Amino acid sequence: MTLQNEDGRESRRPVWCSRRAQYTAAVPMASSRLRSLTKLTLLLGLPTALLLGLFGVGVHCGVANRDTVLGFERDWLGMDVALAAKTEPVKTEPTTEPVKQVPTPEPVKQVPTPEPVKPTPELPSLVDTTPKPMAAALTTVTDPVPLTLAPTLPLPDDLHGRMAEPVRIRVKVLVDPEIVDRRPDWIAYVQRHVVWASEVLEKQIGVRLELRGVVVWSTPGASSASLQLADIKRRSRDGSDLLLGFTSHGFTDAAPAGATPEFNAGFALVQVNPASRAPHLRGILRAVGESLGAAAVTDPTSEAWRTGSFMADVRAADSEPIALDADSRRRMLEHKSLPFQVKLAFDDSDEREP
């Protein structure tokens, strides 16, 4: 500042005033603005940088510990979150090739020399290993009875109740090997005769036959009917009520089945009529009649013989209708509900099947 003295001369000595001097000169603004911007930057930028840093650190920690964070949210906060599947880090194999180990050769095993097999001496077999013939499947019989049936006779009043009582007789049949050789359809042949006989017996006495089995008769060769019946009685019935033997021969001697007042006979011989269209039909009817207590009619002059009763001549002509005399019918009706004989007391065989 330049001052003037009292004599009007200028003086350049500084003058001190009691109050602060008022500078009126222009003050440069660059430094003050820089300071202001610096202060503003520090005031706003430092908290922002701190927040961004904290956010970045949180994001990094969240990504690095994602499974732990998700587990905490699921287990402690109860949030429904799905954990990411763990991925195993890819293992980098060394580029150097591994040293190949040469396998140690295994010692050669010595195979023991097999000892010669000693032949086992054959022992006599105590069990019969001969295959047993099996019964073939039965078919439905649709053929009608090939012979004429005589009308049934009126029944006395005391037999109506027995006639109305249905009875089923289970039948097993032994077949002569000669019949098997002559008839390829021998099983169907037996079945037809049993069905036809059942139709006749149902009309006459209310008895139905049920075929349970058909087998080959291994040793039927005998010179008389009584010997063949004796062989039948040594065979097993296999749960059937009546065992019948179909023979290919006709015999002149009598072979009664042997029914008793307490039991029906369980075994009977069926003779043949070779000239008939149904060779064993009359024979099976007569055999069932004898097993139910009726006696064979042997008098050619009797009325039963002349009227064609099936309890009479087995070789009757097909022109004669199949009938049943009154006396035989009564006996069969009175016996139809009786039990059949059990194993015979004199039979000590093992009841083996042929």
C-alpha cells in the first residue's frame, strides 16, 4: 500500500492499523475451488467407496461360500432353497506317462491226476420202475345209444323213493391189450360204452356212472371168467367205487361180482359181444347189475331172458331192445345206496397198477 506524508510526499513504509486491513485486490479462486472439490469428494466418495467395497466383498464371500449360505438359510431361517449340486474339480493328470509295471507271472498250477472211477456194483431194484400207463384226457360223448331201449316198467309204490334218490358210481376201467391193439381209439371206445350204460341205468334205477380212469390191463390172460375176476380183485381202484375189466373174450362160466347184503361189489368183469354195434354195452350193464346185488339170469326159458333183460344173455342180438326185468331192478334199487367193498381181506398184494 502507498501512503502520502504531511508534506505531500509518498511514503512506502507499511502502516499498521489497529483493525484488519481490508484488501480490495482480486484473490485467485483456483486453489479455493480445488479445496472445496476435494472436501466434497472426500465427503461423498469415501462412504460410497466404502459401501461398494463392502458390497463387493459380500458378493465375493457369498459366491465362495454359496453352499454354506444356502444351508444356513434352509436350516436356520426356514427358507425353501435348493442346494446346488457339488461339482468335483477336474483333476489334471500329469503329462508324464506312468511307469508300466511288468506283471509277475503266476506260478503254474499243477492239475491233480483224476483217480479212475470205480464202477458201482448194480444192486437189485426193489422198486418197480416200469412206467405205468396214464389215462388220457376224456372227451365229451355226443353219440346216442346205438341199440334200442325198452320202455321202463312201472315201479311199486315202495320203490319210488329209492328211484328218486340220485346215486353216482365212480368207475375205473382195465382194458384188455387185445382191445388196445385192435382199436386205436380204445380210450374213447371205453368212454362211449360207459356213457351209454349210464344213460340206461339212469332211466332204470337212477344211477349215473362217472368214468375216473382208463388203463391197460397188463395180464388179463386167463382161461376162465372166474380167474380173470380174481385178477381184477387184486388191482387198485385208485379212489373209484367200482373197478371193471373189459375183456376181449366171452366165457361160458359164471363169475358173480360178489355183492353182500351190507356192501356192493367193488370189482366186476365185463364180457364182450363181438357181433354187436356196441360190443361191451350189455356186458357193462350186467357187470354193474351184479355189483349192485342183482343175480345173472341163466335160464333161457325165463321171462327175463325172453324179454331181453341185460342181466341175461350178453350175446343177445341188437334187434332185441335192452330191458331190465322187475326182480333184478328191485334188487339194484335196494342196493344202490349201499357202500362199496373195501380192499379184500384175502388180498395181500401191494395193489400195484399195471
